[in-house]
Amino acid sequence: MLNKTYSGVERTKSVRLQTLRGDFEKLNKESNETVSDYFTKVISLVHQMRRNGENIDHVRVMEKILRSIDLKFDHVVVAIEESKNLKDLTVEQLMGSLQAHEQKIDRREGRSLEQVLQTKLTVKNVSEYGRGAF
């Protein structure tokens, strides 16, 4: 009986893992999404995959992030790929590099950090209102 139950659990994990793999491959950073938010989404999905038995290393995660980030980051992605060995780079260091570039872009486009945070807060409040949070 335990053997049948265990094999059912394993099949369920396998199906769930296939879905998570598909979600991982389809991930792309949206233009209105911050680097931090995108990394949170990717890391959350990676943790779910690992909980279901996937052996996914940090290099594969970073390669996925570099492939799926906005076009405005292309020259930074090329610089990172050319100058750094991804095996020696951590996900946190990659996120820091991309966030620094994002801040430069925001400053260049005239958006201050306060404006970005205010916009994000406004969007959050509007979406909560649409869900009946008020």
C-alpha cells in the first residue's frame, strides 16, 4: 500500500515538475517589471522546481535570466558574458550588476527613485482595489 501511495506521489511530482519547467522556459522580464521583482519571480520558481526534485544549478538560472531580460540590458548582458565566468559569479552579484544598470537607466530617463516607488505603490493600490481589498 505504501509503495502504491509513494508511486502516486512521485507521478504527481513529475507532472508538477513538467509544468514548472515549462513556466521556467517561458519566463521573460516584462518592461514594467523591476530587476528585483523579476529575480524574485525566477528564484521562487527555481525553489519550487528544486522542491519537486529538479537539480538546477545557479549557472543555468543565470543563463536563463541573461537570455530573458529586457533589450535595454543587452549591452550589459554582453559585457557580463564576455568578461565574467558565470561559474564564479553568484546570482546576487548578477542581480546587483543589473540593478545598478537599471538605476542608471532610470536616472537617464529622468525618473527618480521616489517616482519609481510612487508609481509602483500606485499600481499596487489600483490592483488591490480591483480585487476588493478596500
